[in-house]
Amino acid sequence: MAGDRFTDGDGLSAIANCESASRTADLVFVHGLGGGSCSTWMNGTDAAGFWPLWVGADFPALGVWTLGYQADVSAWTSESMPLADRGTAILETLTNEGIGDRPVIFVTHSMGGILVKQILRHATSFGVERWESIARQTRGIAFLATPHAGADLAGFAELARLVLRTNEQVGELRAHHPRLRELHAWFRNFQGDQQVVCRTFCETRVLRPAVLGLTLPTGLLVVDQTSAEPHVPGEVAIPLDEDHVSISKPRDRNAPLYKSLKRFIKDALAVPESRQSVEAGQTRLDAEAPAPLDLTGVWVAEVRKKGMEPYRLAMDLEMINGRLLGTIHYPTGDAGIHDGEVDGARIRFKTTHTPQFDDKPAEIQFEGTVTNDTLEMVVQDANGHGRVTARRKT
């Protein structure tokens, strides 16, 4: 918090219990688009309405922090994920304050949830031990009105356009954007592997005509329940009688959100013995099992279907913890990989894409084998099947 105690600022700010010798865990609040490190979590103008302080008082062994950053997503659909370039700097900021030395919980609003998923993906993929510890120590993530990968992101795209005062590139957010799908597919695997406790809340009220200093269209529901749905086992999005801004500003300790988050924090801190035994058992298995094939890289493929001229596509593949992720560059557009698996020499994955001359998305399945630097696969969609031969681009 730069300057006055409740002024928004960039970086990590200590709120409560952060210097305590008895601190056993950390909780980091991460704001979203158009928000700030303090203003997002403030109901009113004084300390009584700054509810991260309530968390610190109710959990004295929990270090409470807020993270501030410039929420510029004008490069949302560029080569990298939004804020991806900033992710490594944020990871270093977190580790410099000891985040990752003990269990950590994130409470996120709106795009802050996407940022945390991207940070965790960086932490697991760059091979930097001090960053990896943040991913290993993550025990819980609460998502408040985060657009995970819903079929309709028109409301969030409109808010992005107004906050950024630009039309550039946000149009693609109005559809089921493949980069969001890909990131959330990775997160679902990470959440299952790490047994991360999740809570998800969604808004049910439209934004007021004037908020965040903007003039908004009437009836704007920024993140609907479909887009907020996390699709993780045992969890569904919890609807609250709030709009996209008020959802992160509980009125008092009796507000439904605050009561739910207190329970969430207790659940996240109660690390079950089963997780510890699973981690120990997995370590033994990892030592015994051969390393999975690394398919990371760009592959150039030729697709052959009966009655059609052969055509080419590019496959940008990435292996994360043995999981297959990436993007397929079809002649008619890009699609993120989901349900990707590599089992020995066998590979399988799916994409959702709108084929040429069609007006509705279709699921396309790939399955085959890996031999050296060649993939031989069968591709199947509603119109039949074909053969795919792909070679790694050098």
C-alpha cells in the first residue's frame, strides 16, 4: 500500500500477522481488471470496511497480504497469455517475501483468478526451485467472479473494452477463447494432482450504470454462472446476490461470502494426512517410473481424409508434469487442446473448433502413437475420420 495505508499500490503489501514468529501460513488477495490492492477489498472508506483485516484478526497465525499490479490486458490474444510476461516478476516478488516457505492460500477477484492460474503454471514449468515451492505449498484458491472458460465471455469483454478504453483484440473474448480453455484445462489437472481446495462464487446482479468511473451499458452481467463454473470435482459456482464489483466487498462478518471464506480457509489449512502420504508415495513412484516422452515443440502435420485434398496444420505442444497441453493451428483458426494424455508411446487429445463451412463448434479427437520424432494419429469428428502424420519442426 503506497502512501496512505489504504491507497492502492503495486507489489506485495503486508496487511496482518506478516511479521509474526508464529505465522504458519500465508493468504494473498489478488485483485482483477480495474481493481486495486486495497480498493477491491474495501467496503466503505475506512479500516472498518477493509475485510482483509478481519481475516487477520480471525486467523492470527495467518499472514495476510494484498498483491497489486497494473491490470493491463490489451495483449490478451497475443503470442502469450495475458500478464504471462509479468508472471515471472510476480513470482519473484512473492518469493522475496517468503511466500512459498509455508502453506499459501489465494483469494482472487475477476481476472486475478486467471493471473494466479498463470503464475502457478509458470511456477511448475520453469524449473526454478524457489518458484516451484509456491506451487507445492498452494493449499487453496477462492475465485470471486473469475471467468474461467465459459461459453459466453461477452460481458467480461465489454468491461475490458471500457476499462482499457480500447477495442483492440478484446473482440475474441466474446467467444469461448481457446487460451482460457487451455489454461483452465491445465489448472484442473494441477488442482487434482495437488488436491488444492477451491471455492468459486459468481454474481447474479448486473452492474450499476456508473461504476469504476465508467459509463456502462445497462444490464451488464460481467461474468455469468456458466463462465464462472470451475468444473473441478466436488465444487460448483456459488451464486451471490451481488454484482461484479460488490461481490468482493462483504458488508460485515455475517455476509454470506465472508462466512463461506472463513470455512474455506479452515478447509485449506486442514491439510489431510492423505495428501502427505500421496505425495510421499508419488515420490517413490516417480523415482521408479521412466520419464514420460517430451513432446514439447512445434509439429507440422498433414491430414488426409477420404474424398478431400490433404491439408496441413501446425501443432504447438507443451508437456507439463506429464500432461499434454497446447494449441492446434487449423487452416480456419486456432483451438486449445483439452483432455491431453501421453501413456507410454500412445497419445490422445481433443479440441473444440468450428470447421470450415460450419457455424457451430465441433469436438475433434486425435489418437495415435509416437515414434522418435513422428506422430501417427487418427483424427475423428462428426463428419468421419482421417489420418494424421506429424513431424517435429527443427
